[in-house]
Amino acid sequence: MGRPPCCDKIGVKKGPWTPEEDIILVSYIQEHGPGNWRAVPTNTGLRRCSKSCRLRWTNYLRPGIKRGNFTEQEEKMIIHLQALLGNRWAAIASYLPQRTDNDIKNYWNTHLKKKLKKEEEGQDGQNTLSQEGFSSNSSSSTSSSHNTSNKGQWERRLQTDINMAKQALCEALSIDKPELLSSPTQAQQQQQQSIYASSTENIARLLESWMIHKPISGGSSRDSTQNSCNDKKWIKSPDHEEFKSLLRFNSNSNSSTTTTTTTTTTNDNNSQVSASVEVFQDESKPRFVTAAAVAEEQVPLSLLEKWLFEEGISQEHVNMLDMSLDVENAADLF
DNA sequence: AAGGTCCTCAACCGCAACGGA
DNA sequence: ATCCGTTGCGGTTGAGGACCT
């Protein structure tokens, strides 16, 4: 019945990875680059299936992954993105390049879901419009998949996009726009304004420190919370163009952190952010296309970034309209 | 201190999409 | 157009640590 699990073969190891296995995998990828996962177990001698190798790399070993606690900004971003995109963790993760989809998914399921539920209960029936919108989105993947379980995945995603765009439009048009979340304080708004600046700074900082601390040989102790970059001997030349561009951004972003309050400057900065993040994603998620990227392939992040910035400022309904309308197919279907 | 329960998150599974033949 | 191998994604599981009694 059905396809046999890919890891059912005799001799294929399952369960947690050992540091030795990590080192072998990282060394191999360092030499050959990620990809051709089928060949990885054969060529490395790892008794793991190709899928397991790929997962281990993408979720844990690849450089640039930030582990540990989620910041408040990240949290807010995830909440916003989840409301906008539903449970499309990969799409959400594409806006948080340091975080893996798995991490985000776990964080959502273990923390944010409960937190939001609490907040919802706390609101106790107030803001019903907002709640409806949010709760429907929180379970959008579930509910939409229930409703359209026979449709193809792309159809469901399109449906989700349409719903998201509709909701965004409704909210944008609502003068007394209820906050999706509890009303942000001024400080929170300021924090939101600098989401991208700070996150990209962190990326660059992380990479810098990673390069500075890059280990000469494979680490021996396994610390599951931070071994991805620092304990491994994954070594990529600091001269690599990708890192150069990220570090370039870092120097640029110093000014951007203080100039993210106007639309014009944010757009400029966004293009920088987009470029950097795109470069980053090229390595980590080469095939992925975000929902925003589908809507506007040339500048994958700017619209959502714009929305997030402006959401933080709690004004500029027109831009919400822009965003909704730029979700091409969805707008056509209204 | 010991046992039970809860929580977290790395890893697995299965399905869908992609891309080449 | 179809097949088939590979990759990506989202849901789920379970080991192990944290916390509680």
C-alpha cells in the first residue's frame, strides 16, 4: 500500500545525527556543494538516506542559520507573515533568511499559536473582525485544505493568496482598522520600522563572526543550539562574492537603520535588502519562489517589506491597496 | 530523590512539484 | 504527453530535557 518509506532500507541509519556524521556531510558539501543528494550517502559513506542528508544540511548545517531564541521582531514578522501567507513556512522563512522553515514552523506550533490563542481569549470577543480575519488565517492552511482537499496544491495556494489579499484589502479599506495583533506601542512601532535593517545587520554580523571564528578543524563537542556555523569546518572563502555583498550591505545598513521612516528611503533600502537576501537565498534555497516573488518576480521582497514597514507605522492604507493589487491573479479574481 | 507530565525541536514521512529523458 | 528520479514542503512524531508533584 503506497510507496515504501525511502529510509526503510536495511542499513540506513535514522535518528539524531552524530558530530562525526555532521563533519562528514559538511566536508563533502564544502567540496562538492549542496545538491545531488542522491550521491551523498554513496560518496560519503554515510549510512543515511539522501533525504536525511539534505534535511540535515538545510535545517541545521548550512551556514547563516541563526539558532536560539526568536527576537520580538522576528516573532512579529512571523505572525504577520503567517496571517498573510498561511502555513507556508518556506515562504515565511524566505523573509527570515537566518531561520529555517522548520524552525519557524516549530516556533509557531510551540509558542506563537498558544500566545495568540491566549491573546484571543484575552480579547474576549472584542475586535471580532480582526479575530475572524486572524483566526481564519491562522488556520488558513488547515481550513483551506479541508475545503479544497481535492484540489491541487497550487490551487490551494492560490486560494490562500486570494484570501490573504482579500483580507489585506479589507483591512486596508477599514478606516478603524483593527490591529491584527494587540496595538503596538510607539516603541514597538519603531522596532517594526527597523525590522529589516536590524535583521540584515544580524545576517552580516553573523557571517562576519562566522568567518572570524571559522574553525580550523571539525568541532568535537556537540552543542545542538549553536554548532551549525561555529563548530563545523564548513569553510567558504571570505572572498566569496556572496559574503562580500552581504558585508557590503552591512556597511550600507548602518545608515539605513536611521532612515527607514520614509517611503522613499525604505524603498531604496529595500532594494538593498532584497538584493542581499536574494543572494543569500541563492545558496540556501535555490529553487524556492516566494508568494511575493510570484506576484512580482523582479523585486521579491519589497512589497511585503513595504507593507510591514507601513503596518508598523499604522498608516498609508493606499499601500495596502497596492500590495493587494499586486497579487496579480488574486486581484483579477475579486 | 524519584516518578510523572509537559515542552521543545530535530528528524521523519508522505505528497507534490520540478525537470530531464 | 508521459514517465521517472530528485527535490521541496508541510504535517507529524518521538527522544530527551525541563519542570512539577
